[in-house]
Amino acid sequence: MTEPDFLAATRAAYDTAAVRYAEFVGERFHSSPLNHAMISVFAELVRAAGGGLVADVGCGPGHITAHLRSLGVTAFGVDLSPEMIALARGAHPGLRFEVGLMGDLEVEDASLAGVLSNYSIIHTPPERLPEMLAEFHRVLAPGGHLLVSFQGYDHPTGLAEAFDHKVSLAYRYSPDRVAELLLKAGLDEVARLICAPGEDTQRGFPQAYLIARRTA
Ligand SMILES: C[S@@+](CC[C@H](N)C(=O)[O-])C[C@H]1O[C@@H](n2cnc3c(N)ncnc32)[C@H](O)[C@@H]1O
């Protein structure tokens, strides 16, 4: 089957930017208390539900996969960019990283305790988002948790708006609309954090973190 253009474009952009991206992103994550806090909450929910394997989809250079491990969660990383995966393997040799697509994961049905998508749906065009969420639902075991984070779009009805991401074309999403799509995919919202736009000194976008659970 022919690959959609958006995947080829995203892969090429992250392959080119991988080294530069990896140089700053880990430090940015570890100095973002709110992003950090939501990953900790996600990890606690996974552990409290009995633990199990977690996929960090769109893992980039693997810093959050490693952080999840430090929180006692058995995580592995998947990214469509071979360059990102090479960097992740180099930086975290004891961990598992695979080149792959988050919309077509090489994972058995209902086999994961968690899926983490930290700013990785943002390169998915809005019309393709439902199939991505359906894939997260497919791989999650009943009662499994999803954390999805993205730049927010505060609009009364719209789903998404394109923005000038530095690496590749990206979309910011309406948290309410994403929560509706999650529900349609069989993922019930558990909690959300929306950071005030003023906290984003770069673009002034709200940052959204949604935690959902596959219906048990
Ligand atoms: C903005 S970066 C976020 C990286 C990391 N999760 C973080 O929080 O720093 C987006 C990452 O998602 C990956 N990505 C985007 N679309 C993807 C897809 N459809 N399947 C797998 N990886 C994807 C990109 O290659 C890139 O590494």
C-alpha cells in the first residue's frame, strides 16, 4: 500500500532534524514541571491498575521512555524516524526502541497497559486522527491508560488548526473535540490538564494533556 504523504514528510523532517532536536528536547522536558507531572500521574495510574507494558509512541530520542522506566513502568519506544530511533538506542542501550508507525503498531490486540503519545499526534492531519485513536484503543487492554498531549486550539467548534512547527507541518487540536473522538474510539476521559496560553512563551498556545482509559 502507498504511504500517505504526511508520513513520508514527517519522517524526512525528523530524520534531518534528529540530532538538533535531541540536543534540547530532554532538557526542555525535564524543566517542564506540568508535562513532567502528567507523565508521573500516567505512570501511577498504570501501576495502580496492575502495571504491564507501555508504548511511548512518537518517542523521539527516547528521553520519556527512559523516564517512564525510572518511574517503575516497563516502557518501550516507537518512532517513524530511523534517525530518532538510532539516537534513542545510543542514549539508552538497555531499552527497547523500534521504528514503526503509531497508526499501525506491531503489537497484539489488547496487550498494553498504557500508550503515551507526548506531542506526537501533532503531525497527524485532523481527518486521520480518528484512525490513530482507534489504533491506541486496539492495542490497549481493557482498563489500560492513554496519555495524549498536544498544543491546544481554543475554538468553539473547530477540531484543529495548522501551525508553523519548526520541524514539520503540525496541527494544534481542540481538547474538547479530541475528548469526543476519544470517547467515540472507546476511550473514556479520566482527567485533563490545560495550561494557560501565557505559559507558552514561544507561541502563546494552551498545552493540553488528556488521560483516557479503555472501557473495562
Ligand atoms: C514533537 S516530537 C515529540 C517527541 C517526544 N514524544 C517528546 O515529547 O519529546 C514528535 C515525534 O513523533 C514522531 N511521529 C510523528 N508522527 C508519527 C507517526 N505517525 N508514527 C510514529 N512516530 C511519529 C516524530 O518522528 C517525532 O519523533
